[in-house]
Amino acid sequence: MEYADLIKAHSGELLFLGITALVLLTLLIALPQLLRANLRKNEMQHIERLKSIEKGLPLPVEDDRARMMARTAMLVPMVVMIAAGTVTSFLAVYKSENLFAVSLGIWVVAGAVSLAAITGGVALIGRLAQIQAGEKDEEEDEERQSSYMN
């Protein structure tokens, strides 16, 4: 009977503690793996650049715009959802009388912001791909024109 009273009296605090533990556990597992994968990728790019230099080839041009836009399109929804979950957890812990209405408003706004970030990110990535394709076409046209003149 003692545990039931404890859970009934402090269910919100236990929920918040459990969610915090899950987030920290996820960070402790996922973050080192992400850092290792990024380190391996950077090492591979370094080796590729060194081999290009050794062979006398031009260094590959790095255009990070698409990669940064993809990161932003992923990061914004993650941060928004974490913030919405945190606010909802606090509302549950402090047993707000308008829990459903406020939570519904929070999650609708979070969903709209996330959808806008993802849609905008995909649109910008597509536009950057078109720009890069246009630059390649222009370079090929210039090469063709110079070969005709020679």
C-alpha cells in the first residue's frame, strides 16, 4: 500500500525523472557513435585529398551548403520536439488544469514548425542541386567552346 500511495502522490515527478533518464541514456549511447562516424568520414576525406595531391589531380571542391541545410532541416524539428516534450512534462508534473488544451496547442505549433523546417530544407536542397547542375552545364559548355576554337 505504501508504494501505491507514493506513485499516486508523485506520478508526475516520476514521469519527468524517467524521461530525463531516457534522454541522458540516449545521449550517452548515440553521441559517441556520431562523433566516431564523423571522425571516420573526415579521415576518409583527408586520405582522398592526399591521394589527389599525390596523383596531381585537382582537389575536389567542397560545397557544404547542401549538407548544412540538411543538418538544419533535421536539427530544427528535433529541438522543437524536445522543447514541446519538456513543456508538456512540466505541465503533467505540476498537474495543470488545462493540460489537454495547452498540450494540444504546443504540439500543433511544434508540428507546424517542424513541417516548415523540413519542407524548407528539402526545397533549398533541391534548389542547390539545380544550381550545381547549372554550374556543371556552364563549365561543360565553356569546355566545348574552347575545344571548338582550338
